[in-house]
Amino acid sequence: MFSIRSKNRDDLISFLKKNNISTSVHLMPLPLHPLYKKFKSKIPIALKVWKELITLPLHPHLKLNEINYINRKLREFTL
């Protein structure tokens, strides 16, 4: 996995999706998982950071031109 942070995570996910780049949100604070919800932990910083995380494509078959395309689109979004 390759995760980055973006204060506009949901907008970035939509932008990348429109440009045929699949993303996801893999990481989640443990107290949000069903098994741990009963502990009701206070985790304001973890929740803030979690809402900014996005996982980008990363796999052995990713080609250099695909990596460059993803990078280009990320820079385009931030401009």
C-alpha cells in the first residue's frame, strides 16, 4: 500500500476516479472497527488524520508511464 494525506481527500478521490485512477481508504483507527467499538476510545487526532488518508495504486505490474500519469494527476489536483 502507498498512502498519502490530503485535506481534500474526498475531492481527490473523485478527481482521480474521473481520471481512471482507482483509490481506496485502507487504514482505519482501531476504535472504529466493530470489535473495538465497545471501548469508546477518545482518538481525535487519529480520526482527523484518518479522514485525510488515501491509498494510491501500487502493485508489481504498475508501469512507469502509469506511475507518471498518477503523479501528473496528483500535481494537477494540487494546482
